[in-house]
Amino acid sequence: MKMERRLLLAGLAALPLSAPATAGQTLRMGYQKNGALVILRRQGTLEALFAPHGIAVSYVEFTSGPPLLEALGANAVDFGATGDTPPIFAQAAGVDLVYVGAQPVRGDNQAIIVRDGGKVRTLADLKGSRLAFTRGSSAHNVVVKTLARVGLTPADIQPIALQPADAMAAFRNGAIDAWAIWDPFLAIAQQDPATRVLVQANQVAPSNSFFLASRAWAEKQPAQVQALLDAINGAAVWAAGHPGELADLMAQVTGVPIEAQRVAAPRGVYAVQPLNGAIITRQQEIADTFATLKIIPAPIDIRKLVWTPPATKAVL
């Protein structure tokens, strides 16, 4: 592991980083309890990469994508990772962000779950149910698409807007009938044998996760963005080659029990790729659905927020 990390850093160190970097700059990373940024934090990759250029790195953990992008809009972070729906809500609210990379997700790391013996046994039983999810998160899209599958709309349920930790408590004590959630919280819930998956996200809402950045920062420091994306793919290579160590690493950073991370970590997608036409089209379809349902106030154009790397890399 140490040798591979040294080789990765040696390759990254050869990359041009920015034009120009500001002495004393801090690159502020927003992350959640999953994904490649957790690996980079644990391994200290970004600190080693950027320190020679006078750039510090700080990490801020968020419970979900919406508050992460609120922080990005408030200039409290520069870069972060979320599911599909948070950037749609952020764009609708006027946050000046850009999509810098995409991750087509497997979809088995997100689901609507219920408890055995509860009132919800089929998708149709969601009508009138107390369904918890984080508003503006990727789970929100899973809820909308699941309801549409059986001819329902959000008006047909009792939506309970909760962040994951509060929803976990509500799910355990029976205060809600169903919960739309992602890993590692899904994996934690699945440690209870009474938890049942009603539907996986890939069955109703195939989607992508994204890396987002402040437009102002990405336009000023494009080579830093490119170096970050390269480092993320380096973390993905490490994850693929160290499946036995991956869960341990994720547990160490996130505090999620190792038993749950052994389920969640292999379901994660760690590599990043540029946004292509199919990814943009799928994201636009989600945004259009939310606008039609008046969940966001007006239509938005996803393509306006897709970052294009410069033709030539700037140097420090």
C-alpha cells in the first residue's frame, strides 16, 4: 500500500497544478461518509500532493448532499461529491456551481426500505404512508421515480423530511413506514434482520453521482481540478486492488461500524469520468421531472453548469 501510494503521488506531483496558486491557499473539500474522498483523506494523498505548492487541504464532513452544496454556495467549501438531485436543487436556488466529473452508480447502494410486519408490503402500499427521505437528496429522486412506477405522486404520501441520523431513529422506533436512503446508512439498517428492501434504486431510478465545484474556483484553478480528478481515480485504483482493506479504511474515517462498511464499501463506485451526453441527458430528465412536479420552482438547464477543462494545462 505504501509503495503504491508513493508511485501515485510521484505521478501526480508531475502534473501542473494551477495558474497561479495563492500562497497560503486552503483547498476545502466537502465529503460524506462514502466515496473516494474518504480514501484520499485517510491516505493523506491530497496533502502530500498540494503541500509542495503552498496549498493546504481541509476536509468538512456533511450528513448529505444538500447541506454540502449550501456550503459550496456560501463559499465555505470549494469541491465536493453528491448524488444526482442536490445539484439540481442548488442550481434552482442560484448556487453558482459546476459539474466537474461523474460516477455512474450501480444502484444497489440506495433503496427504499421497510420493516417486516409493517403496513408497506408492496410499492402500491406506499400510498398514504409515512415515507422519510432527505429533501433534495438523491433519495428524493428515488422516491419520485418509485411512486411514478405505480401511478402515484408525492402528493399521495406523507413525506417526512429527515436527515439520515434522525431518519434512522424514526425507522427503528416505527415512527415512519418506509425510508429512502443510501449507503452506508442503508448498510447499517440492513444489519437488523427485520429490515427489508422494498425496491433498489437501480430498479426504478438508474442514476449518477457527481463531483461539484464552485464555478469561481474551478475557472481560476482548472489544473487543481484536474489534479483532484486524477487523484480520485488513483483512489479508485487502490480500492479495486485492496477490497479487503477498503472497508477498514472507510470505517476508520467515517466511524461507521466495520460490519456495515463490509457491506457498503464494495457497493461503492470510486472512479470518476467526464460528463458525456448520456449522463447530461439523464440529469436533465430528473431536473425536468422535478420542475413539472413543482418541486423546484422553474425549469433549469443542466448543460450550462458542465465544466469544460481548458485546452492546455496551466502551470503553478
